[in-house]
Amino acid sequence: MHVASVRSSQGEPLYVGWVRSREQFQRRHQPVLRQRVATADRSEACDVHAQEVAWAERRAHERRLHDSAIVQLRHG
């Protein structure tokens, strides 16, 4: 039991340090993110939607190819 408590006490400061550094990083980058959102070009929305649609279609095609290959392996 003593070994587990020692490991826990050693790991906890690392975790706390990680959490603090992550929070500090987020606080530093919040103004940058807010500025990007505030000045975002709304004309890009169509491009983003088109990219999402293309990705979804490509992913669906890959899934169909995969499923077809699995069926052929099972029956071949």
C-alpha cells in the first residue's frame, strides 16, 4: 500500500502542473481565438460546407468499398 501512495503522490504534482500549464495556454490563446471568430470571413461558410459534403461522400464510398471487400473475403 505504501508504494501505491508514493506513486500517487509523485504523479499528482505532474498532473497538477499539466492542468495549470494547459489552463495558462488556454487563457493566453482566448483573445486570439475571439479575434479570429469576430473577424471571420462569412463567405468561407460555403467552402466549408462543400468540403464537409465532399468528405462525407468520400468516407461513405470508402465504407462501401470496405464492406464489399469484407463480403468478398467471407464468401471467397
